[in-house]
Amino acid sequence: MPSIIGRMHLVVPFAAGLSEAGAQALHSLRLPHLERLLSRLEPGEQTATDERSLNLPHEHVLAASRGWPLIDGCLPCAAWGALADGLPQAQAGLAWGLLSPSFWEVGREQIVLRDPMELGLDEAESRALLHAVRGLFETLGWTLHWGAPLRWYATHASLASLATASLDRVVGRAIDPWLPQRLAGRQVRGLQSEVQMLLHTHPINGAREARGALPMNSFWLSGTGVTPAAQGSALEPTLDCRLRTPLLREDWAAWADAWHALDATLLRELDARVLGGDAVSLTLCGERRAQRFERQPRSPWQRLTRAWRRVAVAPLLETL
């Protein structure tokens, strides 16, 4: 097996948005280290999905690196997360799902899923709310596990093949197009409704609303699948998610600031590592596709000509 010393694969999700405002913000970016880095790397594998796929492109990239079957909507991210959160049950071949405590904002024409990060749930509140809803699930044969304030896990046989949309695919959007299929997901939708009714008058939510915090009024199910047997390559990609929150909230000034900070730090380091001869890779991910760039052997003539090449970042990011 080749040594992983000097190797690094950086994955950057949410590198571009699809909205008109996002495109304008993209063209305002000044990313000199990314430009230089891309001039020294060659385009490699492309992961092509589309904006309607249940999993985001970077999730497919991570799944491929771990050797998982690439079944959209059934990438076992919940089982992987449960292992990372130290749940010993995740080592068995159970079917898992991630339950994200959420606030569903009800409008006149649609229900929008707000980012669970906005809840600011602490551990005590999260555990108490999980305890409050546990009975609804257990009567249907589900088992719930607490992993972190915003990460609850469920095990149930139906989760082995139930396709679900990634949480980050839905945040800030109307939930209807992303709910599980009508027949297979009937039980999940029923549980979401029952949780809404049970928590409507819960004392914790009353206290939260009294202090101006959002209540938890439902949950989102994602990451469904069986604990994966394959562990993939020895080199787990480095995932940098600093662009996530501003993009999902469409705070384009903050998104641009995050891009500039990434360029000045990690991408600058990656560029220096390329010059030092390290075997580094970079994968940029948007909402439709991911593009990998890799260091490849070059002739002296190629090294000379590439030293003067400039890569236009904005047109490249617009393709993602």
C-alpha cells in the first residue's frame, strides 16, 4: 500500500450557488491562491448529479472514497455518523437514519425547513425533547439514540432502503418536494405530524419562545441505510464546510468572506504543498456536480508553460 505521507484530498462543498444573487457573489470573489493552485493541478474525476438529486455532490464524493454503493438517497451517512459519535450499536448491520431536530416555518403556501443550527439547542433541552417523543417511535418498533444536540439517530428495518433527502438539500426550501416517497415514507410523515402535535405545547418550547428562540416543532430524516461494511481508502478526505451556513442562508456577503478566508488559509497551504512536491487533490463541489483536481507528472515544457497559465475561477465554479 502506498504511503499516505504528503497526501491530502481537500473537499470543499457549497463552492457555488444556483441563484442569481449567488452568481453575482461568485463573480465578486478574488481567490489568488485558488487560481494558482488550479494552474498547477489537472482536472480529474467529475461527480455529476443534478440539483434535484437527494444527496449533494460532496456526499457522493465522500461515499465513493469510503467504498459505499452510490445509491442516491441511500448513502448511509447516519450509520457513519453514529459510529463517529461513539454509538457501539452502529458497528452492527442495522438500518440507521439521522433525525435532525428542526423548526418548520409554516407560510401561506408552503412549509420551509429552517437550518437546525438556528435552534441553538443545548444538551439538556435536546435530551429532554428526545425523551418526550421517544414513545411515538417505540410504539412503531423504532429505537432512538442520542448522539449530539442536533444529531439524533433512529434504527428501524424500513430505513434500509428508504430514500431520503439530505438535510442540507432541503434547508431554506419548501419541504414538500423532498419528503420521502408517498407509500414508503408514509410512516415517517405520520411521525413528523405526531411530533409536531406533541411538541406544540411542550414546556421547553414554551420557554424557548418566551426568550425569543425558535421552538423545535418537527424533525428531518436523512442519511438512511445500513451500517457499511466497506471502509474505503486509507486516506479520508478533509472536508471544509465553512461555506455551508452562509450559502444555505443566502448571506452572500458572509459567503464571500468565508471563501476569502479559505483562500488565505487552507488553499494557500495546499498550494505550498503542491510546490513542495506533495500529492494533493482538491475537489470543488456545488449543488449539481463536483470536480476533482489532482497533481500529475509533467514534462519540463509543461511545467514552464503552466507557470504562466491563469485559471478563471468564476466560470469554473459556475459549472458546479
